[in-house]
Amino acid sequence: MATDLRPRLLDAAFYALCAVFAAVTALTSTLLPHRAWGQIAWIGYAAGAVLVLLIARWKVIPLLFAATALLPLLIESIQRAAGRTDRAQEEVLVVERMGDRLVHTGTPYLSHDAIAALPEPDRLMGYAPYQPGMAVFGLPRAAFGEAWWTDARVWFAVATVFCLLWTLRLLSFSTRAIPLAQSVAVLPLCTLTLATGGDDIPVLALCLLALALAANDRFLAAGVAVGLAGALKLFALPVALVLLVLALSTRRRPAWFAAAAFGIPLLALLPALLVDADAYLENAVRFPGGHGLVTSPAQSPLPGYLIASALPAGRTVALALLLLAGAVIALLLLRNPPRSAGKAAAYIAAGLTAAIMLTPATRFGYLLYPVAFLGFWWSQHKTREPVPA
């Protein structure tokens, strides 16, 4: 127990800080779904800070995930089904509308003209800045109507739990993987996101699964996993590119990996392009790029946004810095390609951090991606140890 005391104390301190964050969110957040999350989650985190001193560290993580992500999600989805309109973030509604449009029109996107015809206050919600595969999570509500279990967040959670358990199993549930599990199942960036919005979490979970499969030399399966992530959101593209470099540098079936990693998103995109290619461009390219009918709400005061808003030609400067950062990382990849999944995760974390910091339209919440990839790197950078009984 003496040798295990220091990590337990660190975990307890971390969970206590999470409890403080959740309590402050409950008291001060201007977003009502976030307040509702904080009112429940702070109790779970506070309990976790005590439990980790009494039981095995691994056993606390699923309990915390249930108490701070799944329970608030369940309560908010039930309240929403009962008529509360303040129990889900806008992206939940957007994804569910994508599913409905896919069923009725063959594409999850509204055209430029259709969005322009909406009343001005409704135009933002007319946009769906995701890849077509995200509509899958809206299909249950499109097929079965309003119920707590047709809430898109429920299906985000199902996909996340499946992928995360598979990832941890591939990593042999080692003690080194505890930070990885904590980064996805405990960190408030993730639990809050899953409970109130959630669209980023299955993308992240699929990317982590791809890394774990690559760590076990299963590159075709890794390509499928990151390809599915890319069919949901373009955030998976840098992950696929770095894993392709890993497959090439280690000569682990790079052609098969590339076919799955880039072919699956293209196949998912093809029907939307055939039905209305311009609608896809309006939603997934022009709107995130700042050329839609309305401005993207992703405007956290990170360096890229501050440069774009404060300097003459600031948007051009921010994009130039972003391209420069991408060129530097690409050069590093060419000169020192990763030869392990852990090193690949470090490259991915660095690249996504640069992208999040320098993109003119971005959010603090996107930092959950590099944090989780750093957790994966930590799980791999030293010899894994078995979980103590």
C-alpha cells in the first residue's frame, strides 16, 4: 500500500479539483445544460476523491464515469424527453436533424438557399458542420420519435463505451493506461461534453482505438477505426495521416491502412455529394471557414481567434501561422517518423494543439483531443505493468 499511496493521493487531488470545477460550473455557467451537469457531477467527483484512497484505482474510474457522465446524461435526456428544452446543447439537435434529413431527403444537409429561407434566428441551427456519418447518431430519433433513449447523446455514449473498453483491453488494462482512461472517462472536458453535447467523444474514442490497434500491429483494423472517425468529423484526418506515416515507417501494410482510413470517409461522403454537393460544401467547408450565412459560434479566446479579431488582416495572419505550424510538424514527421503508436500519439497531440490554438474559429473544448492523445502516449512510453490485484 505504501508504494501505491502517492498515485492514490495524486488521483484524489485530481478528483477533488474536478469536483471544484463541477461545482463552479453548477453555480456560474451561462449554459443551462452545463449547470445541470455540474449539480450532479460534483458529488460524483467528491466521492471519487475519497474512494480512490480506499479501493483500487482502476475500480474508481468506471464508477466516476457512471456518476459524472452517464448519470447526468441519462437525467438530462429523460428531462428533455419530458419537455425540458434546456437540457441539451445545440449540437445534439443538429445531429438529430441530420438523421431526419437523411431519412427524408437522402442528404443530412440543407442547401444554401434552404438555410437562407429560414428565419434569421434559425439559420445557425440549419447548419450541420460535420461529416455525413454523424447523421447515424440521429437515426434513432428519426425512426422512433422523441424518447430518452433516442437522444443522440445516448448513442454517442454507447459508441464511446464500446471503443474505450476495446482500447483498454488492447492495452491490457495496464497501470500505465490509467491516465488514458482518466483523460476520457474522468476529465471534465470529456464528461461534461458527453453529458451535454457529446459529438466529439465517439470521434475521439475511435481515434484512440485506432492507435491501440496500431500498437498491436493491426493496421487494417486501425484504418477502419480511424476511417469511421473520419466519416464523423474531420478532426480524425490528422490522426489518419500520422498513422499512415507510422505504417509506412514500420512497413505494416500501409496500402491496406490507407484504403480503409481514407476510403471509408469518401464512401460515406459520396451519397451526400451525389444528392447535393453544394449543400455539403456550404455546411462542412464554407460555414466552418467563416463564409456561411451566419458566423460560427466557435470563438473561444485562443491565440488564433485573438489574432484574427485584433490585427489588421488578422485572419490571414492566423491562417499563415497555422500553415507554418503544420509545415513544421510535417517536416518533423519526415525527418523523424514515428516507429511506435505512442510516438504517433505525441505527434498527433502536438499537431492538434497547434491547430486548436491557431485556428480563427475554435473552442476550448477541443483540447480534449490532445489531452487524450497525451494520455495514450503516457500509456505507451514505458514498459506496461500489469494491474495489481
